[in-house]
Amino acid sequence: MTHDEFEHLLVAHGADVSLWPEPAQRRARELMARDPSAAGLLANDAALDARFARALSGGPVAQDLAAGRRVVAHLAALPLPKQDARAPVRWLPSWLLALDLRPAWPSIAALAGMAALGFLAGLNVVDPGPLDAAMGDGARPQVIADLSTIVFEPGPPEESAL
């Protein structure tokens, strides 16, 4: 087993060699007997696993609680910063801040939606043709070019499409 294979198995299976695949266990023990750096890697990984297990096993430690209390006490002693309602938008002129534009956004959104629909409808070039009574009730205007032709055609439209 090479040192890289040992590191890969260590990362993949953890520091407990007994949980490794059977052939890898034997070869890892042989490598640790030959190479002290491999044994050191295993010891470091085992120590890290132990720290994680200790950190995740129980509630907060007394030192953590004391540090938390000190931080909360320090923050409680500090005065609150002065609050300014205009703080996020100081760079705007005062006359613009005086305008009340909040109720207008639904109207603006509807207007923008109608403009987009009008634009898409305008992209469908329609030739109404002669719409007289002789054509009958089933007569429909002829679509010369639709949106999909304009969007998906790689070249310029031919004269017959216009």
C-alpha cells in the first residue's frame, strides 16, 4: 500500500482501521509498522475524530457558557446606535424621498406587463387582408411571420415570409 492509498482510505473510512475493508486493514497495518508517518496520520485523524465526538456528544461546556455570558453582558452595556430612517437612502435627493411611490408599484407592474404583451403581439406580423362579407364567417387573417420565426430563424427573413 502506498502512502497516498493510505490517506485516501483514511479520509474515506475514518481513523478506526477495523471499519476499513478487510484486505486494506492488513495492508494499512503493515504500512504503519514500516512507516511512522502513516501511523502519525492515523493518530492525528483519530484525535480529530475524538474532538468531533466530544463536541457533538453533549451540551455546552461551562467555559462556553461563561464566554457567552461575557459577550451578552458587554453588548448589553453598549449604547444603541442612533437610528436614522433615511440611512439606507441618504444619497437620494430629499424631494424624491418625499414622494410616496409605494402604492404605485402594482400599476407600474401592470403597465410593464401590458407593454411586454403588446411588444410580443407586435412581433406577430398579421396581414388582415380583405375582410368583407364575401369571405364568410370562417375567414381569418393570414399570419405572415410569427414570433418563433423571428426568434429561431438563423438568417434574415426572406421576402416571401414578409
